[in-house]
Amino acid sequence: MVGERARIIWAQKYSKGEMILTRKWKSGFDLELQGFPEIHRLNCLLVTGYIEGFGQHWRRSFQATHDRCVHAGHPVCRFHCVW
């Protein structure tokens, strides 16, 4: 599953923060990046692209949206993923 793989890849590549699968349903899931409040805004875009690109290898219609961001005042960055 894409959400679980995203969590594993984050842990392998980054020493800060943790990618958590917070919600899962039949046609999507939410991932939260927790413990990394100083993430740069451009990294938010990069992570969204990585998740979406990885997901599209699994499902052609896969879409990832960065719908909550620490730079907008939210406590975590969240990535809403659907197919």
C-alpha cells in the first residue's frame, strides 16, 4: 500500500519527522508529517509530488493534495490521497 511505503521511505531518507498514516478508506488515505515543524515550504511541494508520483505507479488516477500545512498554521502537514 502506498501510504505504508511512503512512511517507510520517509524513515529511510530523513532523520527528522515521521510520516503517519492517520486515516484510510476504500479509495484513499491521509498521511501526516509529524515532528518536523520547521520544514521548508518547497519541501512540502516536493513531498506532495513524490507521494503522487509514487501513487501513480500503483494507480493511474492517484492524486495527492497537501491540504494542511505548518506554514498555514496547522500543527502538522497533511497529504490527502485519493484514486
